Amino acid sequence: MDDHILEMRGITKTFPGVKALEDVNLAVRRGEIHAICGENGAGKSTLMKVLSGVYPAGSYEGEIVFDGQPVRFAGIRDSEHVGIVIIHQELALVPYLSIAENMFLGNERRGRGGLIDWNKANAEAARLLAEVGLDENPVTPVGQLGVGKQQLVEIAKALSKDVRLLILDEPTAALNDNDSAHLLDLMRRLRERGITSIMISHKLGEITAVSDNVTVIRDGRTVETLSLHAGEVTQERIIRGMVGRDLESYYPERESHPGEEVLRVEDWTVWHPTQDRKVVEGANFTVRAGEVVGIAGLMGAGRTELAMSVFGRAYGRNITGRMFVHGKEVRPKNVAEAIDAGIAYATEDRKHYGLNLIEDIRRNISAAALNKLASKGFVNGNEEIKVAEGYRKSMNVKAPSVASVVGKLSGGNQQKVVLSKWLYTDPEVLILDEPTRGIDVGAKYEIYTIINRLVAAGKAVLVISSELPELLGICDRIYTLSAGRITGEVPVGQATQENLMELMTKEKELAA
Amino acid sequence: MTRTVPPSEPEAQTATAPKDVAPAVALHTGTSNVRALLTSNLRQSGIYIAFVAIIALFTVLTDGTLLSPGNVTNIVLQYSYILILAIGMVIVIIAGHIDLSVGSVVALTGAVSAVLVIQQGMPWWMGVLAALATGLAIGAWQGFWVAYVGIPAFIVTLAGMLLFRGLTLQVLDNISLSPFPQGYGRIASGFLNGLLGGNGYDAFTLLIGGIAVAGYAVSQYRSRIARIRYDQPVESFPLFVAKIVLVGAVVMYFAWQLAHARGLPIVLIILAVLIITYSVITTRTVFGRQVYAIGGNLAAATLSGVKVRAVNFWIFVNMGFLAGIAGVVFSSRSNGAQPGAGNMFELDAIAAAFIGGAAVTGGVGTVVGAMVGGLIMAVMSNGMQLMGVDQSIQSVVKGLVLLLAVAFDVYNKRRAGTSR
């Protein structure tokens, strides 16, 4: 018989009017890395909230057996007490507190008289940091660490609680490739130490690389649990489980007919807004009509900074260089002028920079081009609804009406609203920063289809992405960016992940 | 994935569909329209229900005195300047700011006016213009610090509260000035009556009430026609008529009460014009939209081409302007300028906005809501005064009402967050 550390049986969780989970079963073996995957909205996070006690016992049906004992958690404290620790995608660290202070927050190491014994705490923190392979002083404020290191602090914090079952929700979503590799390595080491992990992830490559079993959830039900040891489970196989169909291709076909040059940027240099260093240096690039151009670069290479500085100087200072739209030089000083010049920029972080989450679909779609709907400063609300309704249909935004609040849509639908908003500004060139981040496979395909429709209509599209296969799948041409410099320009026919990666990691001296 | 913002959870999203469909469908079919109208915006309708309940409560407690003609007039006169301030304040709050200085600005603008009119003997309208100019200048000053220097409005206006109070004392040389000439006094305590005569009531007031109702009906009808032209759902025609009749009845009852007292207060006309103007500005203009966009998500607004600094600047200029009007009205009503005038007005105005459904985090709120919020405070104060309730108890009750109103709002949001 299998030795299961955790069994969740027949879990059903109902919200008013909808079943979020229906008869979900999950069995996790002791000491394994168990992946859970499914499309956005499939119910993964809800399941983990049931497990960790965020939704207390009694608010769901079904049974949870942990370590052979049926358990009923009234809250997170109960689940942590038995050794279940969840690390959320959005890290819950206090930036101004030190690593050690964060690590023992709510779990302080008391000394005599109930006061915190900081020497003991710092020493223990140092030991745990060594264990997760993080070479930092425990008194360093967490805010000074990068996201990758913060993630390690979270794991060290979990270890300090004597974790037995570690749940990681999208652990590598915000990490670059190096940090991701490091994290996956750490998960393997924790497995050797006997710690069981559950990993929720969209990244199928990572799932197949580290996990022992993967459970696929679709529409609030368990579809299947696949063992990855047999070696027959491919990414395509997992996707089939997630979407319930075979995706013929990740990327829709497109014929490429680049036309005249739409955007040319010359010798573009941008300084960091507060620090004394260049973030982008001497960048030159062009985008032609009917062309999808990619920008590949590791995190910190200056991709977003480059795009945002072009977009009406929304980032950086001391920006120098020239830019031309349709051969005519433009000098947008702010975002409004950039929009007027025909440039649109859809951000990588739609929740913080792209959308007003408390507003409805129509007001988000019209936000960047309100003047098109207005005469003498008065907005024509009915025309606005008509426009928004048109985009809702053409972009296939899944929402009952344009009066639906954007914050309640799934990631893929939110992204479609962001795209609608920028399309309505009628741009010449559309800059898409990580257009498919955090959205599921089916919605990704739709976004790619929309991009193809745009270039077919003669728009120029510039795509920034961390996922090289995505760039290879949708672009005509790819620029590589390394440490603020453009280190290469590769037609897609000659590009491979390997040669792009080589250019993306090219040292500064060589690039010059 | 996200635990802090339940509504943005992908899992929760699937649950939205049935809930959101309901009101739209109801509007289409024309059945259960009233319920849809009420539940479609519980946050707003909750305030109206509370308002009616409070009026009913105090009408009973005061044996009907609350709604007597003379007292209705009194409420309008007594609280008009708070309502004027609340119009500007709700816009400031929607944009995610706060203004703690308006009480001091009311004092200073009134003082400037008093010095010119009472001390220097200038005509009364010079005083009005000077007060408004002072308000605009103060607004520009605060707007500059908030918008262009980037200092939080809380700090700028806290400084302004001290600064303008001090300047009031300077301008007045620490003494009260009174009385104003008659023309100035009419602004806050004058009435338009007797223009058309009437027997025991003022026909002119009723005529204005009738014109207001007709104007409302016409604008509602035109907006309905426009919606139909754009294939938008509209409420069933009987319900539409019922709504207009109901509003018309309330307005005409109000006008009837005024007509039996002293006629149409001039300050009510000022207030009505301001409410209508600013309702239109906030809901129908590009500027209004940008205010909501800034409050809802500053970064997204910036990246959508909203000129955030300019919008913030004008929000504060506008607040200064309205504080100037309130300063004129208040000084006119108190028939002079006192160093301590307008004390705590900012808190009443802020409370009105929050009771009226504005969100502490910005991005949410309406002018009409703030007016209802202000009137809730007004009716409660007035009712308790009529009952002879001690000032100290009044303060306690008002504090609790503010707390409960915002708690209700937070509860509503949380419920919306978990159930959807």
C-alpha cells in the first residue's frame, strides 16, 4: 500500500451560486514532489485554501486525512501546527523588517522574561539560510533582496516551522531562469530530506523536471493523476488533461508579409530614475508594418525599461536618442503624446499598471482614448458601451456584460480587456510586455490569434517575453537584450533557444 | 494565488456569471424591476433607505416638527455650507486624497470678504469676488504641493489647516467683524418669494419646483431615448413613469413646505446649481472619468495617458473654489467673520462623503451620495437639537453613525468579495 502523507477525499466547496470544487480527490505520497496543474479558474487555489484552513472545516464537504489522521482545520494556525505551510505566489514578507525578523514573525524565539532573544533568532536564521543556500546576513532588510531571494527566505521561514508538507503556489512565476533553476534544485534537496512538497504551476517544463506525480484539475474536478516516473508523460499529455482536448499547436499559423518601417528607435539611452547607472544603452531597433518583433532578455536586462521609456518617457530619466514613427521623428514627452504618436504599451503587470480593477470593462477599455468618445469634454456613455461591447465580442472576453467589474475576471480575460483598451487607441505600433504571463494555455492561444489578426491588418507589434518558445513561435524577428544593450538581431528562421540564450547572456565588453 | 484580494481570484471568477447576469436580465424582461433597481447598487440604495429611515425616526420623535415648513427651511440654511464643501470633498476623496484645511479656508475667505466689505466699505459683491479669488488661490497653492511636488494631501492640507487659520487671525487682527450690509446677508438668509404672489403660500417657489420636476422628467426621457437608440436595456415604461412621479412628488412636497414657510432660499438655488453641475462633471465628463481613474489605480491611469498632475491640481483648485463659496455663505449666514469660523467643518464634509459611500481607498463615490450623507448628518443634528439632546450626546451619535456607515461599506465589500 502506498504511504500517503495527505489524502483529500471528495472535496466539494460551494460558493453562493457556483461549485468551485466538486468531488476532488488528491493523494500525496510521503516525500514526493506533487504538482497540481490546471487552467486558471480550475480550482487549484481553492483546493489549497481548503487544505490550509483558509476555508475552515465545515465550509466544505469531504474529508482530509493528514498523516493517517482525519483533520479539521479551523484556520491557518491549525494547519501550520501539524506542519502544513503554504507559500503564496505573492510573497507575504514585510520589506522593512530583517530576514530573521520576517522568518520568526508570529513565531518569535522567546528568551527570558518573554522578550525576543535576537542572538538566538539570528543564529537560527543563519542556519536555515545556509540550508536553503542563501548567502545573506539575517539582519539584512528583506526589501533589499530580489524576488528570487525573497522566495528562499519564505522557504527558510517554512523550515523554521518544522514543515512537513510545503505548498508552493506558482513559485517561479516571478523568477528569472537562474533563480528558477536554483529553486527547483532546492525543492529536490528538500525532497531528499523527506519534506513533501505540493507545487502549483503553469510551467509544464518545470513540472516534468522535478515532480514525481502530477494531478490535473479541470473545472473544479480532478481529471487524473499522472506518474512522471514512467517517463511517458509529456507536456502535451498534461496539456491534453488540462484543456480536455489536444492543442494542435501552441502557436497559430501566420504568413509573414512585413511592409514599410513603422517604428525606428535610434541610439536610445535611459538612466535609472534614482540610481546612477544606465538601464538601456545605445539601443537601436525597428518594427515594420505587419511584423511581430520580439525582444528577448533575462530579467533585469532592461526590456520593460526600454519599452516604457519609448512609451512617452514613462520610465527613467536623461533619456537620449531619437525615434521615428512612419519615418517622421516624434518626441513624446508624456504618455498622452506617445498615444497620439500612435504608440501603445500593454504592461506586463496588468493588475498594478494596466487596469482599474474596481471599474467595469467598459470604463477600462475607454480609459486610454476617452477623447474619442467625447465632444467638448462630455463623454457619450452610450457610444462607450457600444464600443466596449464590440470589443467584448470580437476579443471573446468571457463576461456577462461590459458592466462586469474587471477585478473579477480571470487573467486571460483581463488581458483581453487590456488589449482592447490599447486597440481602441488605434495605435501604429503595439508594444506587448509579457502578453501571456499568468494566463492559461487556451487563453494564450487566443492572445496569439489576436496578435496575428493585428499584424494581418498592417499593425506593427513588438513583443517582450521571458518565454523563448513563445517568441520563436510568434515572431518574425527577435532582438536580444543583455544588460541594457541590444546584443543581437536574429530572423526567426535562424533563431534557436540556444543561440538566443547565448546572445542574451553576452557580456558587455563583447557586445560593444 | 492571491489571498489579499479575493475578487481577483480566478476561482472566484467563475462564480460571477450568474450573479452579474441577474440584474441585466431583469431589466430586459421588465419583471422584478424594482428589486433589480434596489439590489443592483446596494451600497447606494442602502444609503437612501437609511436616509428615509432616519427622517421617519426623527419625524416621530419630534412629533412631526422635523418636517414642518419652517424647520425644513432651517435645515437647508443651516447645513448648506457643509453640503457645498462635501461636493468638493467627495471629488478629492474619489481621487484618493483628503483635504483637512477646508474649515480654515472657509474662515479665511469669509474674513477676507468681511475686511473688504465691513472695514473698507466696498460693495458686497466685491467681497464675494475676493472670497472666491482667495479660495482659488488657496486651491492652487495646495494643488501645487500635492500635484507637482508630490507631497501627500494629508500633509499639505494639515499644514494648510494651521496656515490658513493663522492667516485668518492675522487678517481679522484677532477680532470678529460684523455686521455685513443687507445685500451680502441675503446670500445665505434671503428668499426669493412673493414674485408671483399666492395666498398663504409662495407661488413662485412652487413654480420653480414644477420647473425642476419638468426638467428632471425631460432629461430622464432624453437619456432613455438615447439608451434605446443604442440598444441599451431600459426599465419598463410604467416603472420609468413611476420613478419620475416619485421623484416629482418628493420635490413638490419639499417645494410645498418651503412655499408655506418663507419661500425659496437663495442658498438652495446656489446649492442645486452646484449639485447638478458637479454631478454632470463627475459622471459625464472626461475630467470626471480621470478623477475616478486616478483614484482607482494611479499607475494604470498614468500609463493610460491621464495627465495625473494636472488633474490633481485642478481637483484642489476646485476644492478651494467651493470652500470660497462656502466661506461666503457661512459669513453671510453668521453675518460677520470670526477668527474661529469653520472649525471642524472639514470633518463634517469628510464624514458626509464617507457616509455617502465614498471609499477610503479612492476610486469610489458620488456627489449625490455625499449630499445624502451630508443630509443624514444634518437631519440627525437638527432632529436631536429639536429634541433638546445635549451637544455632547449629539457628537457621540454622529461619531457612531460615521463609524457604522463605513463599517457597513466594508462589510458589503467583503460580502461581495467572498460570495462572488
